[in-house]
Amino acid sequence: MNKETQRAELHKTIWRIANDLRGSVDGWDFKQYVLGLLFYRFISENLAAYLNEHEHKAGSPDFDYASISDEDAEFGRRETVVEKGFYILPSELFVNVRARARDDEDLNETLEKVFANIEGSAVGSASEGDFKGLFDDLDVNSAKLGSTVAKRNEKLVKLLDAIGDLNLNNGGGTFTDNTIDAFGDAYEYLMTMYASGAGKSGGEFFTPQEVSELLARMTVVGKTEVNKVYDPACGSGSLLLKFAKVLGRDNVRQGFFGQEINLTTFNLCRINMFLHDINYEHFDIAHGDTLTDPAHWDDEPFEAIVSNPPYSTKWEGDSNTLLINDPRYAPAGVLAPKSKADLAFTMHILSWLAVNGTAAIVEFPGVLYRGGAEKKIRKYLIDNNYVDTVIQLPPDLFFGTTIATCVIVLKKSKADNSTLFIDASEQFVRSGNKNKLTEENQEAILDAFVDRADADHFVRLVENTEIEDNDYNLSVTSYVEPEDTREPVDIVALNAEIAEIVIRQQELRTAIDEIVADLEDSPS
């Protein structure tokens, strides 16, 4: 089975699970069960494969961690927690819990205990914060699963079987044999599916994969590795994880950093890191409000920053007298409006960007032209030559909104005093009920970003003095003239045609008048 066939089969099966099993549970809520059990299966197989490999190399080719006793397994707990960040006893591995599930009248309690033990295995270790609360949203006792314990357990058995039957191991091979990043791919497909159907309640936490990839590629142009990557509003982590694909996990040397204000999404992001086989030592995802309580003061600056912050969300702004002196916001001399935090995120990102770094931020289009404090912040950005590129994206790319968003690319070290404007509003294909950036569309935008050369109706490099003269308006259409797609009209030919119509009209009138006159003259 080739890569694309395997992926298609995987998606087809996931779709069936999601629709057949959720019953009365809302799709966006039901994802917690599918993703949570997918995660449980992943860490079980990941741990077993890790321990089996070590024992095989040590001279025990027949060792199978899943089949040994819990007592025998205890000897490896401490060392394994240091390496992997967690521990699961053999009896509590996904495969063994699933095998007993149909005969377990207390399955809900069994799963609850297993999840508590997994989180508990990290307590007191360096990974404690990365595992704490990971299973909080997987409520195995929820009445949504069924009105009685028996009905809930029946649903849980079906879920365990469905997740267990997913072909994530290349035709039944070993855990390490999968030909695609199967668990991560399954996660991203589920998030896409749920976000698409959940509107703003789900879409605001997930950036489409092709947009994520474009942003990641822009921030690492000319580089094969970076020190650290960061997203101050990381959602489920899709933007951050694109660096693992673009550069390779090992080429993000010091890891993946992010912060998320929504607790459920914060948990999803950490799960996503594990499902993409990012070890706990290689990521630091924090829960909290980045604008007022940032978690990574000791980790900045970052060489690559990508973000799709919430659009025009409210924040404390000037009602918090301390913020105007915050070193992230103070340089602009003004705070973003309390009703529109977009440029507060932008200033935060700029502050934490390394001198040799690049940041790519998805923005609400109003930040490009609105007046007041936002204009003053744009003035600061342009006068200090921090804006590298402004890109107008097509409409209807993101879940939960149809607006045409834009991207602002920031750099602290530029070779010119100009800003590049790219009108990519036509770079899309319609796919289902959303627009999508194809690989060709991404390449066209990326090539324009790298070449930094004018192209009619698409790209224009504008000196910052011109932007100043234009009152610091950063709207792409103010600098890139849209192509006139109207059909050209031959005025001379049109006038001649009109003249012929007038003559013909006069001839018809004359003929009608003659007919009327004849009728009036003829005897009645």
C-alpha cells in the first residue's frame, strides 16, 4: 500500500468512526474522545516499541513488554521516565486494556485509573508539567456517552476497537514501520474535519495545513536549521509542527515553544506534540494569556515565529497602567486598542524576535489601514524598517470565517528600506466549501517573497518613504494595482454599431408611420 492510498484509507476510516460512534455528542466535543484514545494508543505503542528495542539490542530478541507482568516491569520505571517522560505498566497498555474491555464491567473506572496513572508517572520529574491534565477533557463518565454506566462502557468499547483497528502501522507492521507520520496525520485530519464542521467554535483553534506550511517556509528561507520556534497563540500546535516537516525535528535545535489561553486547546496542543513524536524535552507549551502574562521570558529571542492570533479580540490595553511600560509595547509609545488586540500580538512577537529571525503573522485586514493607535503602531514599524512583507491572502481560507486575511512578515535585519507587497488574493482553488492554497499557489507566493521583484498586478517593492506619504496605509491594493479582467471595448466599433441601430430605428419608425397612414386612408 503506497503512501497516498494508506492516507486515504486512514481518513476514510476516521470519518466513519467519527460519524458512526458519536451519537448525541456534538462533533467538536466528541473529538476529545477520539483524539484522547488515539493519544493513549500512541504513547502505549511508542513506549512498548522503545523498551522492546532496548531489550532486543541488549540481547533479548524475544522480549515483548506488553506480555510481561507489572511486577517485572517496575524495574525500568525510573530510567524510562527520565528518557520518555512517562511510564505505563504492561497491564495498562492500550492493547491490553482493549483486549479485556468487553468483559470489563468497570471499563470507565479502569480507563480513569489508567489515565491517572500515566499522568502520575510523571509527577516529580522534569516532564510533570507536560503531562499534567492531558486527559482532563476525556471524561469517561460523561452522561453524553450514555445514560447508564453500561451504555457508556458499550460506547467506550466501540471507541477502543475503532481506534485500535486503525491501520497506523503500514499493513500490520511494527510501530516504527509506518510509512507516513500516521498518528500525526490522523490528528491533523481529525482537527480539520472537526474544525470544518464546528464553525468559529472549532476553527479559531486550527490553521489549515497549507497555510501553516507556507508561513513556516517563509520564516526559514535560506536556512537548514533554527535555534527555536515560537507561537504566542499556538492553538492546537499546527503552525509550530510544520517546522518539523519543513526542517526536520532535529533541525529545530532547542525545541518548540508556544502559549495558549484556552485550556482545552492547550491540552490538544500538547497531545499533538506527542502524536508527532516530539519528546517532552523538546517542547514547552504554556497555558495562559500571552499579552499580559507571557510564559517564556527566559527563552526569548526566537529565530522563527509564526502565529495566527485571534482576530480583533479584546484585551486589557490602557486599562492596565503597567502595560505601557512593558518592554514589548513601550517602544511604539502607544498600546493597541482594548477592543482590538491584533497589533499587541504583533508588538509582542517583534519584541521576542531574534536579530537574525523572521516572523510571519496572520492578521485581520483592518490592522493594515485602521486609524488611531493602530496607525501609530504601523508608523513605528515602518519608520524602524521592521515590516519586510505584507501579503494579501485569498478569502475563505480559514475555518469559521470567510474574510480575506493578510500576512505581515517582520524582520529586524533587512537589506533595504522597502516593504514588499504581494497580492495573492487569486492564488487559490475551490475545495469543498473552502478555498485552498495548492502547492503551486504556495510556490508562487514563496518565489515572490524570495525574489523581491516587481510583477504586474502581483508584486511590488515599495520604498518606506512612499508608505509614509500614504499615511502609513499598508493595504496591498494601495500599492499593487489589481488586474483589469474586464473585456476590452472597441469604442469606435461600438459607436458605429450604435449609429447603425439609430438609423435602423429611424427606418422602422418611418415604415410604421407609413403603415399607419395607409390604414387611416383606406375606407372602413
